[in-house]
Amino acid sequence: MSDRSIVHVELSADDRERAAEFYSKLFGWESQQFPEMNYATFRTTGDLGGGFNPVTEDNPAGTVTVYVNSDDIEADLAKIESLGGKTLIPKTEIPTVGWFAMFADPTGNKLALLTPLEE
């Protein structure tokens, strides 16, 4: 069976720099700013990393998005649809990172799939 680990978590933030500073001071998380993408990443003191996604109408304050590792996003989306879920964002490239897709499970929870580039 392929690795189905949670590999990334996004928190909505109306100010990514302020959010990164808060979590750095609170938990010691390291962050990196990507102003050209209006995004910041963080790395926890463990293995999990994530990012601060801008607050928008589709991503209101308080939104947390969990990304699960996927070896084959298209196959996973087909299985999600066959099980009653819904594709929200099809497989999309994230330059220099990999590919992602977003889906809703049958109860409305929104999650994402991530296939990182090989390192």
C-alpha cells in the first residue's frame, strides 16, 4: 500500500507574516515567506510542514486544509468520485513543489491530495 501520510497542513491567515511570527514565537516553527505567491510555509519541530493560505471567500478565516500524500492523484480522484466524494480542484501543478488536488468527502469535509516532486 502506498504512503497515505498527512504531508502538509494549511492554515488560513489574513496576514501571513504575522501568523508566521506568532507560531515561531509560540512553538518555535521555522517559516519561509513567498511574497510572489502571497504564501508562507512553516516547518514544525517534528516532520510535518504546512503553510499560511490567504483568507478569501473560498478560504475563510478558520479554514484548515489537510494534505494527504498521493502517488496517483487522477486515480485517487476517480476513487473519491466513485465513493460519493466530489473533486473541487482537479490535479494542478505547484511549480517547484509538485501537484495537488482538492476534494470533498460525502459529508462535506474538504481535504487535498499532494504529489511532491522527487527530491
